[in-house]
Amino acid sequence: MKRLVNFQEKDEATAEDWKFSDSIDPSTTIRSNKRQKGNGNKDNKIDRASIKAKRSEMLNFRKQLPIYSGRDAIIQTIRDNSTVIVMGETGSGKTTQIPQFIREAGMISTKAGGIAITQPRRVAAVNLAKRVAEETVTQLGGQVGYTVRFDDTSSPQTIIKYLTDGMLLREILSDELLFRYKFIVLDEAHERTLRTDMLFGMIKKIQRIRHEKAQAGEDVEELKIVIMSATLDAEKFSEFFNGAKILYVSGRLHPVDTLFTQEPQADYLDATLVTIFQIHTKSPPGDILVFLPGQDAIESLSSLVNEYSSQLRPRQQKLMSCPLFAALPPSQQQKVFDPAPANTRKVILATNIAETSITIPGIKYVIDCGLAKMRGFNPKIGVESLLLHPISKSSAWQRTGRAGRERAGICYRLYTEDTFRELEDDTVPEIRRCNLAAAVLSLKASGIENVLDFDYMDRPSRASLVRALEELYALGAISDAGTLSDLGRKMSEFPLDPTFSKVIIKSAEYKCSMEVIAIISLLSVDAIFFTPSDKREQATEARRKFLHMDGDHLTLLNVLKGYWEVKGDPEWCRENFINIRNMKIALDVRNQLIQFCERLGISPTTSCGTDTDQVLKCFLTGFFQNTALLQPDGSYKSVAGNQLVKIHPGSAMFTKRVEGIMYNELVFTTKHYVRGVSAIQSSWLPQAAPKYFNNVTNK
């Protein structure tokens, strides 16, 4: 390793000054300031004094944040401009403080409209709302709340609301001009998720319409927009938003030394392992954060770290491996945040979730392998890919910044400086590399008929848009004239992909709503089964008792039935390697879907009993394009696109040979793998989608 870059001088402020910043996981909650029945005047005085003291404490903390010194200038700039772009360094406090500045300046209210702050990830929306409720000394769900998919703590009194970008898109369906808000804050704009990109164009249009109405004398509040990020092309955003004002907010990063390898590394896992032990044996105390592309790489490296650390000398500091990825059970995730035992250094092995969404205390060293798994979509053949790609420069800087949150740190980049210079400045926006069917349905439902001419910041390919329109037409969501059909309108009511929405609506016809809702709830969360790297055989054996001969959909149903029978017993979940947190989330999702069904007049209690073929036939009404038929040589070929596909080894259908299969997704990794697979009969296909299969036959 060779030191090449030394960043800014060390800030004299301590970590305590800014440890609660953009992404936090507060462990404290604020007591309700509502008067409790039976309390005497003395208790009320004590409670009021406690709240006053808490407010003073929180104000003192807020004043120490870097952004607070510019409070008045920020308020004035936002007051004077319809759109403002805020470039705020990591740790500046922009996400928690700017909404509070706006509230304290009297620019929002329940009457004039509140402020919506979007986040790409639900974990960030939830934790930020909790933190701001704590800072304002109010109860969560009062003035401050959050809305994420299948979880809403907001109320009519909420004027500061954190929500995922997808939920704001859904609010546009019921409030086309978002009159309930006076401010929209689009945070973490650099991530350029599909829904964020859609919001850019839609919010810009809503702002223009509300301005025109206000200028015409109508009683309409103009909409103000704030775009926030730590790293983005500010000039590009300013141009898109009609010359928006750009504000730069300095952060409080401690100095970070960045080290590159002298030579390219042939094996990033081996290079990572060597670097971990170089740091552990030669560098001062401080935990290590390692960025890896995915779960497989994390589990492999975790085993190697544990194996090699067991060979360290007895007097040497111990090394504890802590994996961090989305499918990990909460008890395992918590180890990342818990302090390490005495004389032990933690090494956190994480996916890019640790770039911006969470802050892990104690990190001094970062190892960046320079790779990430990225989804792509080929609209010509309808195949998704999940492949290793080099990260962008902006992602590299985000990763580097994790080393300077609490103290001076070091980032080890496992690639050369020349390689870094060749990286793309920013990650390719998701809107240019994914299936657009859900996005196009949202645009249609919000009143934008001509999706080809929509105002995109980065226009997707025409082939992707046409593919999405064709898929929605095949599903019956749009008519021959290209307008949204009644079925499409109903589909847009569900916070699901169009295929799942279609299946739920059709479940009334197939008399299996109870089963369909349950299965889709389980498919809407991360993996239900958890397979520890050191207990693969036991986990596989435990899973066998749930396997259904007809595939993965009915296997999930068996898991839920077993969970209900033991009333969610945590010990049962541990014994069967079932992620209890995801099961609980799935049940919350199920309850929400039941409410959506009742709103649309679909009975959620209709059951097909033991006739499980009805469930598979119903799923086929949404997934008829995700089917493949058995070939004479024993392989499967997809009905749409004629692709040779293989059943993923993790499927209940792996190694089975049946007449036909239906699958949730087709992903190219090393081969064209299908996941979420169930057995079907070819004779079911024309019944499930007569319009589509008549067209295929005619062609």
C-alpha cells in the first residue's frame, strides 16, 4: 500500500458534537407531553420542567452541528427561492436540521402545508423521523412522523414527514398537486433510484402548475423544492430545475488518509483478507469496515477471518467478524452496533447499505474493494442481470467518508489510483437500467398519459419504455388506445409491482384471496429462510419439512401455516432457521394488503382450501410472461424470449422435471437462473392470459 492523498486538517470538535447526523438509530424515545389522567399539579409542573430541560439540551446539541452556524442564511435562501439545491458534506446535519429550520421560521403549518422529506431507504426514513421527534421533544406521530411501505406513523397534525420516495409517488395518486405540502425535500438525490428520478419530473411539473394557479389569483400555496445530497452534479440538477440556487454546506469530517494499491489485485477477497490482518497486526485500535459486493462474498470472507483469527497469538488483540447485509436476522445485525468485548477489534463486512443509510460507531479503518453488485435489465429479452461492476467515484468517496465520522481514519482502496481515475463520476441512474413497468403504471395513474415525452432528467431508452407499455398492455392495465384501464387503476392502488397487483385482484375470481395475500406478503420482504455459513446442512434439513412438491409459492404458505400454529414462537423460528423479524414484517404487510383489498371490495378471507392448483393458476394471471416449458433434453426454455433457463439451486423445484414452470424473476448471474419457481401445466396458459397467448400464436 502507498499513501497518496491526505484530506482536510483535523477538526478540533469531538465525535460527541456530531454523532447524530444524517443516518442514526436512536435508542431513546421521548415521553408524551400529553397530560396524563390523575396527575396532580405538582406532577404537571415536573413534567413541563422536564420537557423544557430536554428542549434546552437538544437545542445545545443542535447548535454544535456544522449546519447550524448557517441557519439564518439557509432560511433566507429557501425563503427567497422556489428551488434550492443543498450540497452538504457527510455529518453536516442537513437532513435533520433543514426541516426544523423551515418549521422554526414559520414557513410550514397544518393550514399552509407541511414538509415531506424523501429517503431512498425505509430504514433511513424511520430512524430520521425518530431522531427529529426526539430533537423537537414531541411524540412520534405528532408534529413529526414517517410513512414507509406498510407502516405509517403520520397524523393530521404531522407537518414534518419523512417518507420513502415510493410513498410520495403514491400520495400523488390521491393528491395530484400535493396540496398537503408546502415543501418537498428530495434527499440523497445522488442515489438516483428509479422512484427518485420519477419524482424529479413530477414534482417539477406540480411546482409549475401550482405557480400558475397562484399567479392566476387562485388560493393556492406555491410549492418549494429542496434537493439535498452529499455528492452530486449540482450544476446538472440546477439546470434541470430551471437554474435553481445552489448552497454548499461544510461538514465535520475528520481527516482521512486514502491509500491505493501499487498493483491491480487479481482476487479482491484475498486482497481484502490480507489487508484486514495487516491492519489488525500493525495498526492502532479502531474497528474496520469492509465494503463487499454481496452476501456470498461476506459469508466467505467471514469464515476466513474467523479461521485465521483463531490462529493469532494468545496475547494478541482478538478479531471479531460482524457481517451486515439486508437478509441478516436482527440479532446478528445488532452485533455491528454493540461495542466490541475487551481486547477485541471488530471487522464489519457490509454491502453498500453502509455507504449512507446507517452510521456504525467506532470505525477508524475502511477497506473498499471497489466493486458492487448492480441490477440491469435487457428490454429486448426481458432478462434482469445481477453482476459485479466497478463502483463510481461518488460511491468511493461515500465509502471513504465512513472512516472519518468519529476520528481521523484511513481508507484502503484495493485498486490503483489510475483505476480510480477511470471510474465513472456517478453510478448509472436506475431508470436507465431496470424494468420500467411499475414506473410507467405510476406515471399513467398520476395523469401523465404520454410517458415517452415525460420530462426525465436522464431519459431511459425508448426500447425500455416500449417494453414497459407492452407488459402493462399484456397485463390488461392499459387499453388498446394506450390509456389506463379500470383494471390498471385498481392495480395502481396497491403498493406492489404490477404483476402482484394483478394476482391479488384476480384472486377473487379464483377464490383464493387468503392464500394469495399470504404468499405475496412473504414475497414482499427479504428472505424468510436464514442459512448461517457454519450451519448450512442443519438449515437445509430444517427447511425440508416445509417444502411443497409444487414449488416455492406453496412452500412459503407452509412456512406461514407453521408459524401460525406455534403462534410465532421465537424458539421455533431459531430451530427452523426462519428469520423472525421478516416473518413479523410479512404479517404487517399482510394486514395492510387486507385493508387494500377491503377498500376495493375484494374479500380477503376467501380460501381455496386444499385445491392449491387455484393458487398457482391465479399467480399465472400476473406471471404468464415468466413461464418456461420443459424441452426434450430436460432443459427449460422461456415462453417469452425463448431463453434457456435454469432453476436456482435454492428453489424447492431444483433438479425436478415438470411440464412447465412459473417464476418470480429471471436473473443472469453466471447463468440465466429463475427464482421463486412453481410447477404449472401448459394448458393453464391460454386461460390465464388469452389476449397475450392469442397474439403469440398469431405471430
